[in-house]
Amino acid sequence: QVQMVESGGGLVQAGESLRLSCTVSGTTFDGYAMGWFRQAPGKEREGVSCINWSAGKTLYSDSVKDRFFVSRDNAKNTLYLQIDNLEPEDTATYYCAAEPHSGTWCYLSQYEYTYWGQGTQVTVSS
């Protein structure tokens, strides 16, 4: 059974940084493409970044490019999202997602992912 737990969220001021983590258990982590999504109150879930199984391919949404950096450590079964220069518009619940995929691609669409974490809240004050 795949289990995913996000951590690292919190209340920060605009301009600060955070590193979110997503630890995966119950499966072979390096067989999965991974994604980060966020959902603000009253808005649809948005894909912000993804990474393929080998970390050879990453994608970012235009809204976060150059501030968000995704990485993974397959030896630690952990996915990361470094968020720099946080903005109030980044306030949302952040979710990690996993999909079995050993190819060179990853996805920013939530509909491509089967497994989800419970989310971690990021709140950015101005």
C-alpha cells in the first residue's frame, strides 16, 4: 500500500523560502513519476512541478518557474520542493502525487496521478 506524507509547510513572510518534503513508503519509489500540486481556497488544484523517476526530466508551471525547484532522493524515498521568494499568492495546501511510470516524462495534470498525500499548508503573509 502506497503511503505518502508531506511536511515542511508553515506560516512565512513574503520573500522567505521553504522546502517541502514528501516521503513515500510501501512501494519502490524509483518506479514512480512524482508531482507537486497546490490548491488555494475556492480554486482548482494546480500542478506546479513534476519530476520523472530518474530526475532527468522536470517540468514547472509558468506561475512558479524560476522560484520553485523540484528534486528527489530515491535512496531516501523522498521528493522535495524548494520554494524561494515566496509570494502571498503561493498560499495554498501543497500535495505530492505519484504515478507508476519508468519513462522519461512526468505530468502536471492531476488526472495522471493515482496516489496522493494528505497535503501540507503553506501560508505566506505580506
